[in-house]
Amino acid sequence: LNEEREPVGIDIFLSHDWPRGISRYGNTRKLLQKKKFLQREIETNTLGSPVSEELLHLLKPAYWFSAHMHVKFPAVVYHQEEVETSKVHKGHIGEDVKTSAGE
């Protein structure tokens, strides 16, 4: 999976465990109200799977579902990727440019 190739366009990914670090992308306070015992793992960034975290950022699926923690925890991860877009660029309005989402 780590080989350079065209994106495969995954819409839905299912895994048992959460991707590591996913708590940074949702309402952590609300999560800890329901699952207080996760506090230390969140603080030390050991909650979730490192492999799942790598796959999340590599495959960039539109939706990811995990059920290991038996709690609803919506999180939104915005992936940086190259996209075709029309935007104001160097004084030209509406010019089609290829840009990274992080610019």
C-alpha cells in the first residue's frame, strides 16, 4: 500500500480499532464524559491503531467506521491533497490552477 500509485478512491473503510490520534478531530470533551478511562491514552497519543492512522492518511477514505470503543464519536479529518480548483491566484480571477489544499 505504501508504493506510489494513483489514488484508489476509497469511499468507505471499516476497521475494528480507531486510527491513532482520531480524538484530535472530534469532541474529545464529550468523548471523555462517556469514556473517562481513555484520558491517559488520549494524552499520550496511544489511543487507537498506528497502522489504521497510517492507512487513514494514505488512502483518504470519505468515511471510516470503527466500533472497538462501543461509543459514537464523530470526527472529521480534512486531507490535504492536490485538487483542480478555480481561485484567485496571482491577481488572476477564475484561473484554473492545480494547488495543494494547504496553500
